Amino acid sequence: MHNYQAPTELLKDKIILVTGAGDGIGRAAALSYAAHGATVILVGRTTKKLEDVYDEIEAKGYPQAAIVPLNLDSAAEHDYIELANTLQAEFGHLDGVLHNASILGMRTPLANYEPSTFEQVMRVNVTSQFLLTQALMPLLLAAPQASIIFTTSSVGRKARAYWGAYAVSKFATEAMMQLLADELENISKVRVNAINPGATRTNMRAFAYPAEDPSTLKTPEEIMPLYLYLMGEDSSAINGQSLDAQPK
Ligand code: NDP
């Protein structure tokens, strides 16, 4: 799947929502989904970054995107419901969601971890995904088939010292993916999986590993084959899996 070559029209006429679409991996995924025919709903906290992605999609002649500024740290249940109502009125269904946005928090022993940061990381990385998925579920169930992709990390499978709330949030993300996959398997055409991007050249990675040479890392664009595979219908039999975007 690392070498998956997506047909140009893989996502033709699909409506796909991407969180954290303004930067890093989410930006690359939004552009890549649009390049393969999708109408992408760009969700993120910095409107200017979302506008830049919107403009790039337009300049390349891909289907027109939509911008939804939303701060996952401060959003409440009604904000997610409002978003779902807007999408319902505009599109009537949703073919895919990429839960990509997250924050790193502190890299420090749990004994010293700032409680308010712990709660913030859990809110942005976990609670927001629950609220967004719950609000969007009727739209996903209304699609002929739909794909939900969560974003995990190696520390979401085996925790390592100093990764703090981030590691806890990624274990929780794996659990949310497994729960939904199991609950939806026999009653719907919605499949649910997770991607571990692996070391990728973004701001988050540079912040976590300040001494690393970014040019040694894969770019977000280079890891897109799995993002395309899991979003498109070639993966319709895959459910409940946590997959690596880069070969080990
Ligand atoms: P970046 O920090 O580069 O991008 C994260 C995106 O999430 C940004 O667009 C950011 O918005 C958005 N975001 C952060 N907080 C909020 C918020 N409160 N509300 C709305 N949007 C928010 O990270 P990456 O691209 O590296 O990471 C993408 C995903 O991949 C994450 O889930 C991360 O955990 C995971 N991952 C990344 C790895 C890597 O090596 N890069 C490795 C393993 C996992 P803004 O630009 O406005 O700040």
C-alpha cells in the first residue's frame, strides 16, 4: 500500500472532510484528495492557512473546496452539530473523514507534566474526534460507502518515556478507531481505520526532534499513497486496521 498508485479519478464526486488541513500532512492530504477528484472540506484553526490551500486547489483546477475555521481546543458539541447541519444542507452526505489535526503537548516526564496541557492535548486529540465523528455520523451513513481515517503514531501502540499526553491520546485514538470499526462493521457501509504516518517532514516533527535534519525525512506528499488507498473504494474491504504509511 506504500506503493499504491491511485487512479486519477479515485475520489471523483466524493465529499471528504480533513481536519488540520492548513499545514503538514493534512494540507498534503487535502490537496491530494482534491487532485483525485474530491470536494474537500478544509477544517482547521488558522483561516489564512486554509485559504492558501483553498486557493491552491482552485489554481490547479480541482473541484472547489470549502473552508471551515474551527478551533478543536475550544469547540463545543453545538459547534460540531452546526458544522454537520451546514454539510447536510450543502451536500446531504459525506464520503470520508480524515481525522488528522493534533497537538504534541509537552515532552517531559509525567511526574512534571502540566495538568492543563494534559487536558488540552486530550481535548484536541481525542474529545474533538469523538464529537466530530458523532455529529457527522448521519452524513457518513447516508453515503453509499464511507471511510473514516484516524491518525495514530508509533507511541500510540507502544508508549515511550516523555511522550506524555500525546502517547495517551494516540492510544485513545486507536481505541476509538477499533470501537467504531467493530460497531459499524455489520450495520453499515462505513469503514474505520488508522494511519501511522511515520517520521514526516512537518512542523510537529521538527518541534519534537529539534536536532534532526528535516531533509532526511519523507515529505507529507511522499506518504500520500496510503492516505489515498484508505480513502478510496479499493480499500472497501479494510476495516479496523492500524496501518503504517511508510515501510518499516
Ligand atoms: P502539524 O503540526 O504540521 O499540523 C497539524 C495541523 O493540525 C495543523 O494544520 C494545525 O493547525 C492543526 N491543529 C492543531 N491544533 C488545532 C486545533 N486546536 N484546532 C484545529 N486545528 C488544529 O502536524 P503533522 O502534519 O506532523 O501531523 C499530522 C498528524 O500526524 C497528527 O495527528 C500527528 O500526531 C500525526 N503524526 C505525525 C508524525 C510526523 O512525523 N509528522 C508522526 C506520527 C504521527 P495550524 O496550522 O493552524 O496550527
